[in-house]
Amino acid sequence: MQRYGGTVIYESSDEMGPLEIIEDGFTRSLHFGSEPKQSSMDLNDPYRLTLLYSRAMVTSLLFQATPRRALLIGLGGGSLAKFLLHHFPACHIDVVEYRESVHRLARNYFCLPDDPRLRVHIADAGEFVRRVDTDCHDYDLIMVDAFTGGGIAHSTVGLSFFDHCRRQLCADGVLTTNLWSSDTVRLEEILQDIGNTFDGRMLRLPVAGKANMIALATQHGTPHRQLRRLTERARELQEHTSVEFTVLLNQLRKHNRRWF
């Protein structure tokens, strides 16, 4: 059966709705009952970030190049988790995923490894960050990429959620959030909440040709000024990971020009 420009190799549903896996000969993608890809994997290189928005999300590494602990909110096919495990062997990762079925598909179809550095928590993300809120200041990276078939998961936005995320970051930690720009009113509200939570230390990165908007916020420092000094780090990360960090850095500078 053909769908979304490829062949359906798996479909089912759970209490949250449809789950579909599509192959086009080069990539395998996860869908939640609609055309947008929730996750995608290169069949010849499972650790490569194939989707542009996921590569934009790891621009947080420009500000935190040697992560020891990361919290990923939303698993999908596990692209970000696999990328960090592969390229940063000292990094330990907690993942929060609401749907047990998504975790199962990530293991069975998207090469999510059984690795002692990886812990997957089946939980609501909003409840998780509140439950573990002990002001531990322990995560170097928090990456939020939590969508349902209808858009951004409601429990992963709002001042309270972002405040609890900030409390979990270490002194030089970075929050990265994948947002959807088609609802401009709600997008601006969410961006304002992030900016307020992090005292204005926030950068915007629209994903070229897509509806994704990536927001980066730092626990401390002045990220808009740091953009001037990150050229060499971008080159090093690009060589290490094959992600186009120099291009992404230039896009960050362009879209935050009023600060630059």
C-alpha cells in the first residue's frame, strides 16, 4: 500500500491515534496519521539526522559541546537519542515518551539501541518534569520535541513547564524546543513564555522551507553575543558529526540579527 510518497510497512493505532511507518527506498519514517514526518531514519546510516529540523535542534551543541547528561522530551523514532549516543560516548540520556507503542516502534523499526546510557521513561512530560523537580541543575541539554497528530503536546508548553525545565539545567545548560509556526499567535505566546523564563536569553531558528521553529534558551550567559565567537566550534562539530553547523550558525546569526 502506498501512502505519503512511500510504502506502508507498518500501521496500527493506540489510544492517542494512528501509527504508521513508511519507506521510500532510502528512508524509513514515522507518521501519526498525517503526512508530516514525526521521525525519519536513513536506511544506510541509522545515526544520521535526516530531517532538517532535527539538525537545527542540535545547534544547542554550539553552546554546550560536551554534554554529559541530556533530557529528551519526545522519543519518536529515537533520532536525537541515537545521534547523541553515537557521537558523544560520555553522554547519558533520559527520554520521556508518553506512548509505549512509540517506544516499541523505535526499538523494532528505528534501531534504538539497548544501551546502559539510555533510560526511557513512559510518562507525561509535564508531570515528569514536575515530579523530578528537585532543583538538581543536572542536565546539560534538554531537547523538547513532543507532538501529537494534532500538533504540539499541551503539557510541554507554558510558563510552569519551562520553569521546571530550567530548574533541571546545569549552570551552562541549554533548552531546545521544536515549535510549529503555522499558528502564529500561539507560537508567539510560547516564545514569550520561554523568553520570560530564561530572562531573554533565547534565540530563534526558523527551519528553511518548513513550518518548524526552533527556540534555544541558555541558563546563563548572553547567547546573542556568543554567536560572534562560535565559528571554530561550529567547524569542529561539523567535522565530528557531519551536521552542517557552519550553515546553521549563519542562520542563527541572520535570524537574531537585532542582537548580533
